[in-house]
Amino acid sequence: MKRNTGLAIVLIAFGALILFHNLGIHTGSLFGSIMGYVIPAAMVALGYVGIKNGSKLAWVIAGLGVIILVGKLAGWIIIVLAIGLIAYGFSMLKRRTV
């Protein structure tokens, strides 16, 4: 097996999922929700590669990917922020009583 065979198989699988969805052959809600995160992550990754190669358009692609990912992950970001605030509050109370 060559070095890029695994990447090629993953790209073919994701391309097939996108094609099936556009043709009306739905593969279930699990794959749809996964693709909702994979496409923006791929945009960020391709933008990063393009930035490394000196492309100006890559900044736009990476920026859009980041904005989409932040929008999709906003619920998780809020949960992590809330847990962090609770932990920080408990640490402040613990420090104050000592």
C-alpha cells in the first residue's frame, strides 16, 4: 500500500456521501451530522495548506471554515466555558477560606 492510499479512500468515501446526499439518497442523520463538521474542518485544513503554499485565497477559505466551525461548535464551547467558570469559582472559594 502506498503512503496516500488511506487518505485517498477517506476522500472517496466523503465524496460519495456528498454525492449521495445531493442525489437524494440519504445515508441517515449520523452521516449528515458528521459531514456538517467534516466540510468546515476540511476547509480549514485546505486553507492551512494553501496558506503554507502562499495562496491569498486560502486565507478566505480557512476563515470561512473557522467561522462555520465556531458556529457549529458554539453549544459545546458554551458548555466548556460554563464548566470552566464553575471550576474557577470553586477555586476562588477554596483559596479565600484558607
